[in-house]
Amino acid sequence: MPHVVDRLLAAIGLVVLAPVLLVFAIWIKLDSRGPVIYRQLRVGKDGTTFEMLKLRTMKQGSDPVGVGTVVGQGDPRVTRPGELMRRTSIDEIPNLVNVLRGQMALVGPRPALPAHLDYFDLDGHPRFGVLPGITGWAQVQGRADITWPERVELDDWYVTHRSPSLDLRILARTILPVLKGEGVSPE
């Protein structure tokens, strides 16, 4: 989708979802110490790093131990509001601010962690030629239920086949799994 459309939809999304953000911000503050917003360094288009914004779902100082560390059901690091936010992807709503800033798109490969760069040729890998997305082809194919190599392959396929109609299909296919809390990603 054209970035102007992404930005417009992100702005509308933030306005519509502001009450949800407010409720969860209050719940996060009442439940545990620490900031409401979690900032994580990610790698986007052309290898540019940026801070991806999310609602904090884990106790302060409980960052995952390493790349690929799964945050499973019942993980003691996850807060009570964090359990619901992870299941429903509500923690991703602040990604809309990244879209407004031009760091992300609504649809695209999920932004890579800096540690993921060991797996990619930064200059030649297709995923770094497009803005990373809040949702993407890999997410609608199974979210966390697919392996890392499958995600990379699906993201590569998306980059070479992307179009506004494919983006709309991906957005439509994102809604039901998110509402059902299926295949929740540990990111």
C-alpha cells in the first residue's frame, strides 16, 4: 500500500484505539513497576535501526534471554495485563506510531532484531528493501506456529509479490487469528 495510506490508517487506528491504549496503560501501571511503553531496537528498511514501540507485557528488567527465547504460556516474567495483550496482540498497537514516523508499514516482514542480522546479508536480502510491517504474509500463515526459516521464506515471497491487493488480503486475514489469539508470536 502507498505509505500515505498506511499513515492515514495508522492515524485513524490510533484515534479509534486510544481508549484501549488508555485502559491498558492504567492497568500496566497498576500491575507492575516500570514504563508503559517498551522500546526495542529493530532493523528496518535499508538496514536502518529504530526503536519499535510496544505496550510492556513483561516485568521490568525481564527482557528475553536471547534471540528465539520463547515466552510461553505461564511464563513468570509476563504480567497479568501482558498475558491478555500478547494473546490479542494489543501490545502491538503502539507500532502504529512507528508507521506514522515512516519506520514501519501496516504490512511487510516483521522488523528484524539486530541479532538476526547474523542470518541475513544486509545489503542483498530482499526484506531490507521494504519497510517492515505490523503484520505480514508470514504472520497470516501461522504467526509463531511456523519455523524461523519458513518465516524468512514467506517474507521473501511477500517482498517479490507485494501489491495493494495482497496487502488488503493480509490485513483481512490478520483480524480473525488476532481476535482468537491463535499462534501468538513471542516477539
